[in-house]
Amino acid sequence: MKLRIALLLAAGVSACTDKPDEAATSAPAGKAGSQLAGFLKAHGSDLDACFNGAPDMRGPGATAVAPGTPARAVPVNRLVVAIDSSGSMAAKVGGVAKLDAAKRAAAGFLNGVPTGTQIGLVAFGHRGTNRPDGKAASCAAVETLYPLGTADRARIDAAMQGFRPAGWTPLAAAITTAGKSFTTSEQPGDQVVYVVSDGIETCGGDPVAAASALHAGAVKAIVNVIGFDLGAADRAQLKAVADAGGGTFVETTASELARMLDEVRRQAGLVTAITRERLDAGRRTADNSVAAGRFVTRMNMCMYRGITAESVALPRAAVSPEEREALREALVGRHEAYQAHSKQIADRVEAARAAANTSIDTQLEGSEVRLEQR
């Protein structure tokens, strides 16, 4: 019994530190200690090494909308304005044809973009008629009138003269065509479509799906929608398009259209910032979860291999049957102590992961609330 107790004491493990204390590998004086020390020297595993490499958890990154600071729009590298030129855009609101108001507002908007931003112009529904016999030509009329490039006032003004209100509304095709101007991007929101329209899709397309594909696909574009003189059904669909495109929907009047384009650009920058923060937060929480999981898995596998190796080696120990049994019990105690300690380490890593991810989520929620309040 004294030999068994001595061996158990020699194999004791403290679970209060990052590694078991020195008692886990030290041996008492005398024959018992010599036998255990000799066995571990010949067949022992470095179980302490299993606890090395605990990961550092990632905290929150840069916030998109910091408290107490002015909101800053995220720079847009490429933007395309898609203008509805269906027959209904010939109607006047406040004495001004809706298409004329849209052209003036869009021209001013495009001429005022920051230097370095590439711009483009797409018109849709500007051929054919709004009668059934003119539908095919009208629904096929989706045209890039100003290919993506730097802003040139004369060219923009000339492009605005290249279409008139005519027929139906191929909204989905217009969104898809606008997206073809863009390139693959790793930065969500640096490529933006602004749709100016007074109504819903009338050519059988699915503009919600088109906006979603553009936003969720390789170009990661934002689709904003500015609607005016809308009916209830028009309003619902255009808002759904903006939601699917990760953008902003606003309804305005012809006289307020120019101002609203600038407002949407500001809001879109904030939405883009939040989108980027959401993605960054997602990456950080995923990285934390992966790092924690990998560490715990590696630690457990290391413990399993080490404990198995020591257990398999026990029958080869050159000791008497009584000493072998005491040595076996000591090894069981050593292994249980290490396993208990590894469980504590795993719990600490999981607690650190949960705390870090909670702080990331909390910052993101704060940014989203502040954005809604602006």
C-alpha cells in the first residue's frame, strides 16, 4: 500500500495552472520513485507539451459607425445609374416630365462623383411602345449609354439625350446589365447600382433575384433604388429589390430627386460600411471558433496518444507483479489527473472564445443601432 501511495503522489497533477505542476513528473526518494522515474524516462510521454499553443482569440475590429463621431461614407470605386425610360416616365409631376427630372438629377449626380470613381449609365425600356405590339422591342431595350469610365460632363450630357420614354419596364435585365460593368471584388459595396424608376417589372423578369445575384455574387455590388410617383405594388417591389441588393430604397418627388440621390449615396456608404463590418465580424468569430476547436482537438489527440503509449508500455516494465500493479494504478491516477487538467484547459479556451465572440457581436450591434439612428 505504501508503494502504491508513493507512486500516486509521484504522479500527481495540479489543475490550477496552465500546465500541471512539477509534482506530475517528479518522483519521491527511494525505490518507488526510482521505478516510476525509470518507467517514465524509458516510456513516458511529454503530456505537458499537449497544453502548448493555446490560441489567442481575436477581438472586435474597426467599427463602421463609432459612437460620437460623424458617419463617413465608404468610397465607391464604380457606380452605374440605371434610368427607367418606360412610357410612364413621360407623365408630368409638378409640371416636369418624370424622365426629364430623372435625367437632370442623374447628370448632376454623375458629374459630382469624387475623382477616381468610375461611372456608367444604363437606360431601359426606351424603345418600342407601351402597347402589346411594342412590348418585345421595349423589353429588349436595355442599353449601356455611358460605358464605365471617368466622369466627362460633355459625354454625360450627350448620353442623356440618347433616350426617351417609350415602352415597358425590363427592370431585372437592367440590373443584370449594370452589373456586367463591374469586376470581381473582395470589398462588398465598392461597386454600386442606382436604379431610378417609377414602377415595377413588366417584362416578366425577376428584379429581386437579379439584385440578389449581383449582391451575393462575385462582384458583391450594392443595389439602391430611388422611386417616385409610386403605387402600393410598385413601392413594395422596388423596396424588395433594394433589400435583396443590400442597398437602400427611398421614395421621392421629381423636385427632390437630385437631393435624394446624394442622400442615398451617403446612406449607401454607411450601409456598405456596416456590410464590411458584418463580414469582418463574421470572419473574426469564425476564426476564433476554428482556432479553439483545432486547439482542443489537437490537445485531446496528443493526450490520447501519450496516455496510450504509456499504457501499452506498462507490461514491458521490469518489475514484480506487485510493483507492476502499483505502477498501473499510479499511471491511471496520472492519466486521470492530466485528463482533468486538459478538460479545464478546454473549458478556458471555450470561455475565451465565447467572450471574444460576444464582444465582437456587441460592437456590431452597436454600430447597427447607431446607423439606424442617423
